[in-house]
Amino acid sequence: MSDQVQIRIHGPPSLPTLVFMPGLHGNWTLIGPFRRALAGRVRFVEVTYPDTLSWSLGDFAAGVEDALSAQSIHRAWILAESFSSQVAWPIIARKKFLVEGLILAGGFVRHPMRWGVRVAERVCRDISFSLLTRLLFGYARISRWRCRHSPETIRGIEEFIESLTEQSRQAAKHRLHLVAQSDPCTIAQQTTLPVYALTGLFDPIVPWFWVRPWLKRNCAALRQYKIIYHADHNVLGTGAKAAADQVVKWMTL
């Protein structure tokens, strides 16, 4: 098992660089439709985290910085999905990587429902791996109908399920624990970098109707908060084209 952040790059260095950092699942398996919608418009850099049980959020931030530096990437926009918003804030605070702008996708500062995160952590701890796998296969069957016009999305979901291991389940639980403890409010309040946010209308995991008001009141750097009405928490997957168009627009303002 690798203990390093992995990256893969799509597009030439001549294009604006966008670094995608994934949600709780921790890898790039579900980002295919969004990648396709961005093709030819940005240099798209995808991140996968190691299934570590010991890293702090600062360690995740350093791991991303090291992986990018190894590919001579020293400045970029960051697209932080859900969990990775908690990695993006430390990257901004550390100032070792030049962040040109931050875009949150179903992201947040301090999670608005910490009790819910702790419940999810306990469920992730207590549920058997076999039951978890059966539930995910059930989700995949539903997704085959819901995403029937996007074979790439279906392949991504199936790839994610096939790659799931007990170690990756434990790693997800560890990330939930980090989220429950995280409070980067001071970083968000003090940053002067341009901050944007995307979310789907239906998002019970990170409810936008709590996140958006906090950002508007407390993050002076927030430029725009966009709700994609036909999308859900996985806004980059369920609203791929609209999300890609919006992200490119923000990057080129």
C-alpha cells in the first residue's frame, strides 16, 4: 500500500491548471464525467490519497504539495470536493504552494452538522465490510438506471466498488474523524484568495443552506456560491457539464 499521494495529469502545461482533490472516498474513480466536460479547457490534475490511518489534515496537505512539486506544479487553482475542503484550507494556510483560487464542491469550512459526522464515523466503524459491499452494489444498481445516459459515470462507480477494501473503509472512517475535529474558520476568515463554491440542490451530507450563509457572513474572499439545481452532493458527477462550465468561467474571470 502506497503511503504517498498519487496524481495523474490531463492536458498540456500551457492550459490553466486545476487540481482536483476528492471527497471522502479519496480517489479519482468518480470524476470521469467532469473530466470529460473539462477536456481541452484546463490542465486537469487528479489526486488520490493513500489509505492511511495516521495522517493529520496537515499531512494530507503536505502530501498533495509534495506530489505536485514532484511534477513541477507549483501554482494552480484548487477544486476541493467535500472532505478535501478540509485539506485545502491547510494548504492555503501553509503558503508553500501558490493557490490561485479555491473552488469548493460540496465543501465547507467547519462542518455544519458535526454530530452527523460522528454518527457516520460510528456507522463506518460498526458496519460489517460484507454489508457495506452489499449496500454499495445496491447503490450501483440504482445508479445504472439513474445514470443510464452516462456510461462513464457507471464505470466509475463500478471501479470504485471493485477497488474497495477493508483498509479503504478504515481510511474513510479516519477521514470522518478528522472532519469531526476540524475547524479552519480562522483560515477562511483571513484568506484573501478568491473563493468560490458549487453545490447541488439536494445535499443532506453538507447542507448548503447552512454553509452558504456562514461563508457570506464570515469569508470576505467568497466571490460566488452557485447551486446546480439538478445535482446532489456529488455535484461534479451529477451536474458535470454545468459544474465544468462554471469552474472554467471562474478560472478565467
